[in-house]
Amino acid sequence: MRNDELAAAQAYVRLLEATRAALADPEDGPSYVPLLASPIAEADGALDRAGLRGNESRFFDLVRLLRPGVPSSGH
């Protein structure tokens, strides 16, 4: 895995964890959603730099190397 690919996969994992935390409490979830803007921007930028935008199959293969429990993209 190249460094830029690793950075993209790590950014996605951070976004996934932040999203889960923000939405863990159904009552407070909506107030935390704006806090996801930064992790989303980080993940988008990392995907672009790694050339993985539009190549979800390759991207999720990389993510599963970091987090084996992440479901398949279905491709």
C-alpha cells in the first residue's frame, strides 16, 4: 500500500469512527453532524491525492487491510 493510499484509508476510518460517535445518540446526533465537515473534507482530499476517487473497489480493499470488519463495497 502506497503512503497516499494509506492516508486515504486512514482518513476514511477516522470519518467512519467520527460518524458513528456523532450518531450514537439519536437525540443529540443532529447537533453533532456539523462536526463531520472536517473529517469529510480530509477524506475527500486524501481520496483525490491517492487517485482513488471513483475506484471504490480498490479503496475498500485498502480499508479492509486496516479494518478487516468493514463490509465489502459489493463490487
